[in-house]
Amino acid sequence: DVMRKDLSIVEESRIKANIAFSAQNYQTSIQEYSKLVMLRKADYTDHFYLGVSYLKSEFPDTKKAMQHFLIA
């Protein structure tokens, strides 16, 4: 398991999101990047990858993708 017990929720979500994105598991990356947004801990790269995840997911959401690209 790549997760360490001393990681914060933010760090853990970012790692899970990046791993899911790299594995092309876009539903999971959307969930994890969205957690960062809800916690107000997302940075511009998180918003960019969230936008890409929305475009590449099984059911693409162009509107949500564009919202995150504009923030990025």
C-alpha cells in the first residue's frame, strides 16, 4: 500500500487522484480531485487534471471540464 498513516487527507486524496489518473481510472480521479476542491485545497494542476478527467471519463462532461480549465 502506497498510503502512509501520517499523510493528511489532502495529501492522500492528491496521491489517490494522481494514481487513478495515471491508470486512466477517470471516475476515481474525479472523486479524489473533487474532494480537494470541496476542501478548498485544490491547486491549478488539480483543476486541470479534474477537467481532463471529466473529458476522458466514460460519460464526458464538457461543461464541468471547461469550468475547471478556466480555474486552472
